[in-house]
Amino acid sequence: MRQLLTLLVVLLLAGCASNKTHSVTVAEQTDSICFHSVPLSHEIPMPFRMLCSNGKLIIYQGMGDEVFVTLDSPLDGNCRLLGLKGRGPKEFINVDVQSLKPIKDGFMCIDQGGLIKVIQLFGDFNVSSKKINTFGHPQNGVFVQDTFIAANVNNDDSEYIRYQIDSERLDNLLSYPKWTNNDEVTPQFAYLKNMVAHPYENKFAAFYAYFRKVRIIDSDGNILHDLDVQIPDIFPDYSLEPFTQTTAYASYPCATDKFIYSLCHNENISSLSKSIPEIHIWDWSGNLRLRLILDRHLDVFAVDEINGIIYGMDLNDTSVLYYQYLSTYHL
């Protein structure tokens, strides 16, 4: 009998250790953040995405002749416009905003037709291109080591599609989650997500727009951490009515080798443009390290860990850059 009980305990512990799903009910730290502002030398029409690379700030703008705005020293507000729209050597067309990823000397992205662009920002502005076969599918993904993993908006066969950059290979990864019992739900829309890849390791994080849930996944489709965020309160069920839907992680996250940063709105979609979100800071083991309560509305943001600064912009006023130092927070 004692041996049987010991075996049952071992099996129970093994089952618990392999279970990556858990509720997040408290952050290790909670603090508030008050932003300063810097006037920009150039008003940025529709800043859809921000990222930092080696102390530089890069902003993707949805309108205008140029595609990118860079700030070499962001706190002086001086903008540099780069990358015309088109198919020339240093031009871009229909950039997949989610694919933007910092690299050592600049950043990379993918644009229409599966053309990978690597942009060098140090020295002369230089763009190199490489073709990847995305089989005509819409692009909506991130670079994870030597693969490109896209959220599957083409069908409901799988949640993700993995493309091998140096081959013709395509793989379907993961079934869609079942976080609602409504049979009328279209998975591609209900499980809309914003993704960000680890800078160099074999994993990425997915933050769901209409569920306050986070998943950290490797490039083989293994769920490493499956997180149900119950902060600050219980999140409403998914609604088929678009104007009654509550929004959680509706903005693009950003990541470093240590942390993942995400804007969490907890707001009805109809009032999203005026809501004051929180910033959730996670480690790659799925721990909510810091919950930052903001003093103002932000739509997009980026974190410069080299200089310890967080930047943000409000789509209601695109001539101002907001910033604050992160050095007071001990992560």
C-alpha cells in the first residue's frame, strides 16, 4: 500500500509539473508611471508600430510617402524619414507590421509577396532582400530563428503556419483554442492576436486581443506557458457583437532577451481610443514581473533596455513622443 501511495504521489507531481496552464492573479510588483513629452520635428501620420534597436527608435507610419521614421537620439525629437513605397532596392510595399524585429545593426521585416527586408541603420541606410515562399497566403507573423511563423488568417485548419525561410516547406501548427462555447465564432477573428518573437531563442509570445490570455510557444508549436490573466478582475466572455466586445491586448508587444512588454487595455472596443491601458512586463518563463499603471492613453510603445527608457505615442496627437525611465523599477 505504501508503495502504491508513493507511485500515485509521483504521478501527480509529474502531471502538475507538465501542466503549463495557470491563472495569473497577482503581479510581483505594481507601480505607476508618469510620462514626459518631447515635441517631434515631424508629425507622424498613423504610427502603427514602434521598436528600439541599439538605442535608436524606429516607427512604422501607415501614411505618407516614406514608410519608416527613425530617431537616432529620441529625446531630442529629431526625425529622419526612410524607405519610400515601391519595389525599388530601398523601397517597401505592404509591410507586415507584426514582422518588424530589431537586429544587431537595424531591423528586419517582410513585405508583399514574401520578400524579407533587412535594414541597416548604422552608417548608410542600406536594405538587402531575400525571397521566402509564403504560398500566396496573407502574412501576419514573426521571425523565430530561421523560420517565419504567421497567425493563420487563411482558414481554421490551424492557428499558425510555419514557413521555412530556406526551403519550400510549410507546416500547420496548433489547433485553435476553445475559450468560448459559442458555435458561431469564427476562429480567425475571435482569436486575433499580437505576436512577438524572442530576439534569438526558439520561441515567441502571443497576446490575444479579445481574451486576456497569453501564450509562450516554441517554433514546433509546443505551448511552453499558457496564461490566463485575472488582473485587475475577471475578463468578460467573448462577444459576437463587435461594439460590445472588451479588448485586452490590442497593441503590438515588444520583447528583449529577458522580458516581454505588452499594453493591456481592459476596455470596450468602442472607447479604445481614449482608454488608459496598463503595461504588463513578463519574463519568458511566464511570470508577470511588473504591472505598470499609466497616467495617460497610449496606442503604441517601445522599450529601449540599453538606455532604460520606455517610449509611447497617442494616435490622437502624433506630433508628440512620450517617454519615461525604467531605472526605478527592479526587475
